Amino acid sequence: MKDDFYEKLKLLLDFVEQESKKPPENESYAALVWNKGYRNAMIKVRDYIWKLFN
């Protein structure tokens, strides 16, 4: 049970990491600004989850 939880947590953190590294789908200024904010939010979520379990 505990291993299953940590596997799911690892999957979630991997998803967050991958999402934070995705390039914007177009190069408009609004997309670049939104993507930067989204990337920063994903990194903060990842860091928060790690702090909860460490």
C-alpha cells in the first residue's frame, strides 16, 4: 500500500516536471508570459509536495 502511494506520488511529480519544461505552443507575447507563469507554478507545486514528504 505504501509503495503504491509513493509510485503515484512519483508519477505526479514526474508529470509536474515534464509540464514545467514544455515549450510554449506559439510564440506570441501572451503565450510566453502565460507559459512562464505556468512553469513557475508547476515548479512551486513540485517543491511543495516534496516538502510535505521530507
